[in-house]
Amino acid sequence: MARIMILNILLFITFLLSVSEADPEVSCVFSESCMLPCQFQFRDNLLIHWIQVSAGDSAVHSYYEGRDQLGHQVQNFKNRTSLFQDQISRGNASLLLRRVKVQDEGKYKCYTSTSSGIKESFVSLKTEAPVSKVSISQVENRIICSSEGIYPQPELSWSTIPPSNTTLQNRTTVQRTVEKLYNISSSLMVSDDDPGLTYSCTVRTQRNNMTATISKPSDLLWRTCVEISNIFITFTQQHLGVK
Ligand SMILES: *[C@@H]1O[C@H](CO)[C@@H](O)[C@H](O)[C@H]1NC(C)=O
Ligand SMILES: *[C@@H]1O[C@H](CO)[C@@H](O)[C@H](O)[C@H]1NC(C)=O
Ligand SMILES: *[C@@H]1O[C@H](CO)[C@@H](O)[C@H](O)[C@H]1NC(C)=O
Ligand SMILES: *[C@@H]1O[C@H](CO)[C@@H](O)[C@H](O)[C@H]1NC(C)=O
Ligand SMILES: *[C@@H]1O[C@H](CO)[C@@H](O)[C@H](O)[C@H]1NC(C)=O
Ligand SMILES: *[C@@H]1O[C@H](CO)[C@@H](O)[C@H](O)[C@H]1NC(C)=O
């Protein structure tokens, strides 16, 4: 009994340690620059290796003998990485990564070695391409909503004002661009029994959401307006004696 309890406590402590050791996450915006933080105790004989662990330990950026050493850098990172040279002597080995891609996502290791020892730290990079624009238009009896260049995969939803009773006949397709971003598009059948509705389409990721709205002019309402103005014209003509 006591042994099981001790075992449980040990498991719990291990769990707490593993939770607190989760790698810090860095959110980078697609195509922009992003900084992966790393700190160490500055001493001589400094060696820095930035490694993308999740891509089979790819060499991202190295520094030793007082300068950048990019001989083993993998193609993906060519011309996109730098250290802050003026910060290195302050124990700052943060990496600047430019023109962030979806493929850059994953776990990175910052390995530093000096005459006083070795330090390893990890960061997890997440790429985000927020929803930046939602387009909506009507083509015959369909309303088309679309948004492009989003990451991670967005969700698209339809709604009406006032809320509609019936399920909206919609079809959504998702496509992947060469840059691994998502294009999303949805087509909604407009029913004639629901005139005068306003249709809204929302595209969302965890990061943000955007809504586009279109009003289908009510055929019934339009006909009613024409009807009323005709009656009014007839009425005026009769009473003013115009012919
Ligand atoms: C990196 O930049 C240099 C000079 O600006 C250029 O010659 C080289 O082709 C570039 N390499 C890549 C992989 O873009
Ligand atoms: C490391 O240097 C960069 C660039 O100057 C700076 O933005 C960052 O805050 C520095 N990190 C620390 C912990 O000082
Ligand atoms: C909702 O649907 C029910 C039956 O399907 C119908 O009787 C009712 O009139 C509808 N309400 C609206 C607001 O369309
Ligand atoms: C869109 O269509 C799906 C079935 O294809 C349906 O489950 C969903 O409710 C529809 N969306 C709306 C907003 O009506
Ligand atoms: C995604 O949308 C962009 C912008 O409209 C377009 O240039 C590209 O061809 C689309 N890609 C796919 C796979 O649909
Ligand atoms: C949509 O974005 C707004 C901010 O623009 C936010 O307040 C809201 O919670 C978001 N809604 C959802 C469902 O994500």
C-alpha cells in the first residue's frame, strides 16, 4: 500500500517535471523575421550550434573561432539565418530567422560550449499565416466565399441574419499551395424560400478570424416596392388629372 503511494507520488513528480520542461514556443509569422531565443554563460572557446532537431538534426547555423561557420548549413536555411554578433559576448546566442516558411516548424536545439561547459536549450517554432482577407460574391444562385494563404488549416462557417431554420447547402474545398499554405473556398446554394437574408461567411484559425457578408436583395421585397410605387403613381395621376 505504502509502496504504491510512494510510486504514485514519484510518477506525479515526474509528470510535473516533464510539464515544466515543455519547450518554450515561438510563434513566427509566415514570410516575416523571427527570433529564436538562447542564452548562455559567456567564456572563451565559444562554440554555438543551432540544430533543427525535428528535421533529423539539420545544421541551421554554427559559430566558432570567433565567426559564423556555415559550411554544413542545410540548403533550407541558406541566407536566412544570423546571430546578433554584438550580443554574443553578452551570452546571447539568439538566432534571427528571416522569411519564415511552414517547413521551418519544429523543435530547435541551441547548443553552446565554452571552456566552462556545455549548455543545451530547446525551442519549438510554430508558423502562422493569419486570415488576411475574406472574399464573398454571388454567382447566379450560389454565394461563393474564399480566403487564401492561411496556416494552420482554417475552418469556414456560414450563417444568416436572421438565423435560418434550414441547413445551408454548402460545399467547402481546401487546397494546399506550393508554400504549404491553405486556400479555402465554400459555395452555398441560395434558397428562394428565404428571400432577404444576409449571408455571412467566417474563416478562422486559432490566431484570428474574419467575416464577409453579402445581402441577397429580396425579390419579394423588390416586387412589393415596385407594386407600391405603381399604385402611388396611378393614385397621383388620377387625382391630379394627369393622363
Ligand atoms: C544567398 O545570397 C547570395 C548573395 O546575395 C547569392 O549569391 C546566393 O545565391 C544566395 N543563396 C541562396 C540559396 O539563395
Ligand atoms: C538578444 O539579442 C537580441 C537582438 O539584439 C535582442 O532582441 C534580445 O532581447 C536579446 N536577448 C536577451 C535575453 O538579452
Ligand atoms: C422552421 O421550420 C419549421 C418546420 O420545419 C417551420 O414550421 C417554421 O415555419 C420554420 N421557421 C422559420 C422562421 O422559417
Ligand atoms: C454545410 O453542409 C454540411 C453538410 O455538407 C452541414 O453539415 C452543415 O451544417 C452546413 N453548414 C451550415 C452552416 O448549414
Ligand atoms: C491559392 O490562392 C492563391 C491566391 O489567390 C493563388 O495564386 C494560388 O494559385 C492558389 N493555390 C491553389 C493550390 O489553389
Ligand atoms: C474572432 O475574432 C475576434 C477578434 O477579432 C475575437 O474576439 C473572437 O473571439 C473570435 N472568435 C472566434 C470564434 O474565434
